[in-house]
Amino acid sequence: MPNLLFICSKNQWRSPTAEHLFKNHQVYEARSAGTSEKARIKVSAKLLAWADVVFVMGRKHKQLLQQRFAEVIIEKEVVVLDIEDNYQYNDPELVAYLSNALKPYLEDAD
């Protein structure tokens, strides 16, 4: 089962929403984390090692991962979704945006 990791800043709205999309999914397992010290769940080397694909909400998240965890993510696919931080958890617009943005990367996500 491929492991998907979704990362935003505080792990409050965007990345937990993405994780929720894959709850009880038959093909993928998903987790989420944040890059901020104030994150609900902080990204770690262990979480990154667990992931097969890492999805970040913005370029700044990818840059932070490269700075903090270069040795872990060097062999990982890190996808920038370019989703701004202006949605609440499970916002229907965010869910639709995530679903469309993830389709090219997740052939079996339907």
C-alpha cells in the first residue's frame, strides 16, 4: 500500500483535509504533518522515511524539507500542490481542489 504524506505549515486545515480524503482508502495510506513549531503534528525524519510520495502545499514547505531533512528526502518524490492557506478543514472548495490536483499523481485514487 503506497504511503502518502501531506504537509502544510500548522497541520490544521490543508494537510489534514488531504489526509482525510484517503481515510479507509483501499489503495493508499495517508498521514499529515506541519513544518511549523506550532504544528499539531510536526514533520519528522521518521514520517518522511515512511512516505512513498510527499505532497506539500507550497514551495516554502518543500524548501524547508530540503533544508531540514535533505538526507531523507533526496530519494523521495516531493510534489508542490500550490494551495494557499485560506481554507478551513474539509472546506468543499479545498476538497475539490485537492481531488483535482492529486489526480495526475494517483491513478487509483478514484
